[in-house]
Amino acid sequence: MANINDYVNDSQVDLEDKILSSDGRIGPDLGKTKNIKVENLKDFLGGYLNDKNFVFTQIASSSTWVVDHNLGKFPSVTVVDSAGTEVIGEVEHISINQTRISFTASFGGKAYFN
């Protein structure tokens, strides 16, 4: 049986390539080595790797920001003022595509939606 370090180091990856893995399921397959096609791994991880995000810029000072992010989900939100300091506000998801952020003072800055 060949050792892993006996194989050629391939820096060009395509969807037909295979990756070695170990089965982590409970039962008789636990720890068995198997091949996974890169294409199948891409499909499995797609939702994690291609997560939608959006950056909103509030130019005019306001204590309430209503943002149409159109992400189709209830995203996490991080807000920074124009100096780049993180600011805490009350986040209300109006819908899966719109969020209202309320603050105790008016300012401009950016909101990062993920």
C-alpha cells in the first residue's frame, strides 16, 4: 500500500479530482478511508462558502436606518460609524429582505449584513 507522501503534489484542482477522507459515521464504516469528488464537496459546502452578504452605507446622519438588503434571510448585522468604531443599535428584522436599526443618537456609517 502506498503512503500519502508517495503521491504527486497536484496544485491544479478540478471538479473531477478526488480527496481522501475518513468516514466519521457511527457503525461499521467508522474511520474507513474513502474518496470524495471535489464536485460533491463543492455542492455540500456551497451553502456555507457562498453565503450572501451586503454592505449598506448611511451617508446622512440618522438615528434610524431602514435597509433593503434583499438577502432573503434574517442576517447578522454589525454597524460602524464613519470613524470605523463599532456601534450597538437595536436591530429589527422587518422581513427577510429589510431591516431597521435604531440608535440613541444620529450618525452616518456602514452596516455589514451577513
